[in-house]
Amino acid sequence: MMARTRTLLPVAILPMGLISILTLASAQGDKPILHEPIPSDPAEDKAAPDPLRAPSPLESTYTTGSEYGQFQADRDTRRPEVSRYSEPFAPSTAPFKRLAAFDAVRDDYVLYVRDARVVPMVASAQAGPDEDLFLEDVVVDIAPEARARIPSVGPGARIVRGRLGVGAESLGFFVSHDGADNWFVQATGVKGPAVARLVLQVTIPRAAFGGPFADVGWLDLPRIPRLPENVARDAAAVRAAIGVSRRLRPREAIAKLVEYHRGFAEGGGRLPSRGNLYLDLALSRQGVCRHRAFSFLVTAQSLGIPTRMVLNEAHAWVEVHDGSLWRRIDLGGAGRLADPIASREKNTFRPPRDAFPWPTASQSGDAMVAEARSRGASSAAAGSDPNDHAGEPFGADDPNDNAGDEAPFGAGAPNDKPGTAPNAGTERPFGDGTPNDKPGAAPNDKPAASIAITLVDDVARRGLPLHVRGEVHADGQPCPRIAVELWLKPTKTQPPRYLGTLATDERGTFAGGIVVPTRFPLGDYDVIARTMGDVRCGAGTN
């Protein structure tokens, strides 16, 4: 059995077979933390990173560059295609790794970090009862006297212990952060550049990920500097359009700002010109995640609400201080993630319940990841490319639509056809006549999801959206923020084909339109909805 260690405080466990003690070498020279051996847990062995593992060419490398030195908004408000997201945390927090944060606005509307001075962080063995623990595993470029930007799990996170090394060679290092809580790592005593692996155990207040805001007064919020005069003047016009002012309590003002910015729509045409990009975005209510976060920050700071914009390669959101701590708020507008998430085998962190309602069919960051993971699971079961579904012909009326070319509904084994049992080891397909494919048979004892779906359109037309709405429940409770796949099945004998994915909101409801590819043959089809479920709701189909 593998030996393990644990502090006398509740902390995540690291495999002792890989390294005897994982200790952060901070600028203050902290002493190693004493441990006691405990029995191995196979489930945790699978999740814990190997601090001695050599960097892989497929892993993202965090460097000393200045890519995130500032943020300037743009006019492209179309929904973005995100090629890849690198997940450094276990459990997974995708897509919310905190890579760059900004807390100040210049008079030209460029965002920057007001206090860019970095302060070393001190390792601490203390993990409070209302905190969550995470493991971070990243590859970094190191060089003498150079700092590399690294992601943090959220605002106010602290380091319990860590290791920087190249294979079996451990390196001295310290982690520092600036005024917007951006994290940087610097190696000590190195003589030249190298690629190293950094493994950290971090802890963070659970409330930083969401939950209800404190009902405090304006004087209870941390004071922030005034905006530049021209920015404050433009923000006053936006506040008037929203109907928000300091006559409301801070929590009420934040709620109105969230409602307004979650109601933005992705654009396809020209933005109306109102004098500058902030006014164009905020008053037209057009934009995706980065535009929403930018507009929210400027407008909220004009009220005196401490606000940051946070982003990474896949998503952007805001953090707001409620007088006690910084809290994450997702404003939606997420893109389409092509990569089905390399960390989908990791446990997924379940944040506190969102304190603010979501508009119907709004694309949250959680929904973007749920959709990507669902595509990955479907393609893995079908043995095909997750992006190679929509637009392919199918149906009895297509002379080129050979049965052997069809992508089966949930499984791609040769014998996995309607009326036959799937091969061992394959996913049991939904809705193909498999005897055990019924509600109530969800794996892992999770209650099976029940999907109700309504077609908004009587007729589906090629090249136009097919609009649907519905809701997902399990054991009488809504299933929030899960992906719902839509499939079209010919009324003859051909298997269903994937059309697209929608996501449920906090109430477990979904609504939206998915464009029917122009190559689909004319005919009659059944619309099938299914979900792979999540940590609480099991799989299900209508």
C-alpha cells in the first residue's frame, strides 16, 4: 500500500510514494510542515498530481511574457470559438482558472492593475472550516531573476504547501501576488533557463465562488479611487439607462448590474456609434463575456463598488467585493469550446448556488464546459470526432447515406445497432430500443434525469434554427447548468444523428435554437433530447 502523509489539520493528501514532503520554499524561509502517515485512498491516488513527472509537449507552459499586462476592449461581439482550455486544478474549476485580473481604468478605457508591486506570499498550514482545498499542477518557464505568471484558483486563495522542480531535483522558489491578486512564481538559485513543474496545494474560502452577497452599506465597502473624469461622465449615462444609483443598497445595485449585463446578446453586425467603445457596448447591450465584464467593471466602479475583470484563454468574468471578501460573478457570453476539456476525468468542483438569476438560453461559463464535455463523451462513445456531426447527410432519402457511415446514438461499436446489445465496455446508447435504456437506470445511484421538451417551430427548415424549450429534473428537483443534447432521428430505420447542445439555467430549464444543416434531406424526424447528467443528476432522455 502506498504510504501517505497528512497534516493534523484537514488538508488534501499527496502521494508519498512520489515525494516525502511537499514544502513551499517561501521568501520568509518557512519550516517544513510535520506529517503523519495515513492509509492510501485509491480514488485520491488517481486525482493527485505527480510532482516528479516530466513536462509533456501537450501541456500549456506558463511563461515570463507580458501578454496580460493590460486589457483593451474590441468591437467583435460575435460568439468566439475557443480552441483549447488548459485545466491546472483538481478538482476542476473549468473555465474559471484565474489567469489575469485588472482593477483600474485609464482615460482611454484601457484596463490595468493599479498597484503592480508584487508581495511574496507565505505558506500556511491553516485551512478553515469554510474553505475548499485544491491541487494545482502547472508547467512553468523559469530563469534567473524572472517571474512567470501562473493561474490561481480564485480571489483570496492561499498556499498550504508546494514544490517546484525539474524531475527529482527540487528548486527553491516563492510565489508573489500584485494588488489585483495576480500570481507569479520565481525560482531562486537557478543559473539558467529551464522548464519546471510546479505543484501547489491551495485553500480558498468557498464563498469566493458565489453565494449570497452581504447586505452592507456603502460605507462598509473598501474605498476605491475615482474614475477619470471622462469615464465617470460616460458611466453616469449608462447608470441612468440601467436605473441604478447609490440610492439603492450595494447588494441591490450589484443585482441590477448583473441582470443588465447577463442580458447582453452576442452580435453579428456593426455596433452603433455613441462616441466610444464603452458606450457602444453598454448601451447597445451587445457583447460576449469579455465585453460584459469590461462594461460591468467600468459601471460598477463609477458607483464606488470594488470590481475586477478576470480572464483566461477561454472566458472572462468579474469579481466584486461585498465588504467581507471578493466574490466571483459569471456574466455569461461564453464561447464555444472546441476542446472537450483535457481534465474531464478529474472531479468537478461544485460552487455555491448562484445568487443571481440567469436569463433563458444565456451561455454561462459552466454551460460552455458542460457542452464541451458532453461532446467529448458522445464522440468517445461513437468513436468519432466531436466536431464531425453537424452538416453530415443522413436519412433514407440520401443515396450516399450508407448505413455503415452513420454515427450511432451514443456508441460506435460494430454490433451496437438497434435491436442488438452493445459491445462490452461501450456506452449504452439512449433511445435506440435498448431494453435497459429507461429512466431510473442511471449509473452510480444518481437519480435519472427526466427531460420534457417542446418544439417551438412546427416545421424545421434547412439552414434555419430549430427552436426548442424544455426542462430537466431528477427526483423532483431541477438539474441546473447541465448540457442537453439534441438529436434528430428519421422515422425509418436510420440511427439518430447529433444536432447540437443547449444548457439548462439555474431552474433546470433550457431554450434556444440550433441551425439545421443545409445538407439534411427532406423528411420526417423525431427530436430526441438527452443529457449525460452531472455529479447530482444522472443521465436521461426524453
